[in-house]
Amino acid sequence: MSEKKALVLFSGGQDSTTCLAWALSRYDLVETIGFSYGQRHGIELAGRPVILEKIRRLSEDWKRKLGEDHLCDLSLISNISDTAMTSDMEIRMMENGLPNTFVPGRNLMFLTVAAMIAYRRSLNILVGGMCETDFSGYPDCRDDAIKALQVALNIGMDTRINLVTPLMWKNKKETWQLAFDLGGQTLVELIVKDTHTCYVGEHDRLHAWGYGCGKCPACQLRKRGFEQYRSEKEKNG
């Protein structure tokens, strides 16, 4: 294909919103896909349409490129898993060294379903916010897992879909900086006020870094990254 057409895994969180802006700055057409899988932080789904509308207002070029949004029901995930991401339980580390927010195979299923939709809609790039540098220890966020899945999907569907992970080697401070580089302070403020990352779904109090409980792994990463990003900007003037 001469045109580069992307499907962005868009949850309504910080990372996926940054990835959406990244894709809109590079590709000819960008569609989005989200998944309802019984997540405790289901409030992120309610924020997706708001974010998409505000993204369109940031740039006429982005507005022109941003296409259809898809929302898929993958409630099967919560039915076959027992994790702190899908059940009301205390977040803790498990004996295998992973946090009990890890949902086995979640990202693999997300990417597989996204690839099926990309195939049907003739989209040749999948963009995901997986990150190996600054993450919660999930093995399906690792670069090797994404590359292996790309090979399997292309063999199984006889296609040439590229799985692209622009945040793979960035920490959260660098992710905030990338958002600023892509959309300036307006995009940073949109991410702070409109995206949701907190695993427990706390969305009552707005902190400097966004909404959240401030205690779960997702909040801690987001908060620490924002503080480092802001400190560096203040130091550099």
C-alpha cells in the first residue's frame, strides 16, 4: 500500500492518547479501537469520545486524518480471569513477581482483534502503547512479545501488518515530553484533565498529573513521570 493507514489501540488513557497524537502526526488515515472487558476503571471508556472530539479540535490536519472509532466487547476476558484489574480486590504482588493487575493474554487478545479489524478495513499499521522501559511488569508489554505476535499474525492472515509501539523504550517522563512535542501544552493539559489511568477507577479528585487514587501502580508511574517532566521543564526554562 502506498498510503499508511493506522489503527490505534485507544483506551482513553495517557499512553494511548499520546500514541494517537503520534500516529496522527505520521500517517495518512488513523482509526481507533477500544475494548470493554469488564475493567474496574471502566470510566476510561466514557472519556474516549470526549478525548477524540478534543483531539480533532487541536489540528485541522488531525481532524482530517482521524477516522472511525471502534469499540469491541471483550467481556470474555473478565469471565476467564481473576485479577485486580477486573475484580474489586486489593492490588498486591503475586508469588511469581507480577502484580495481580496483570491480565494474562490481554494485550495479545487486543492486538489480535485489532489485526482482524485492520485486515477488514485495509489498515496496514497497528499502534499500541506497550512499554518495556517504565511499566508494571507485564510480560505482554515486552518488545519480544510484540514482535513475535506480529510474525504470527502476518503468517496466520497472509498479510503485512506492522505492529508499532512508539513508547516501547520511553519512560513516563519522556512520554509526557513526547505529548508536549506533538501537541504543545494544550495536548498535555488534555491528557491531564481528560484521560484516565488509575486501575481502581478513582475519578473524583484532579491532581496536577490527572485523576486517580495516587496509590495504584498506574497512578504512581503517571505521577512520578509528570513530576520529573515538570521539574526538567522548569530547570530548562
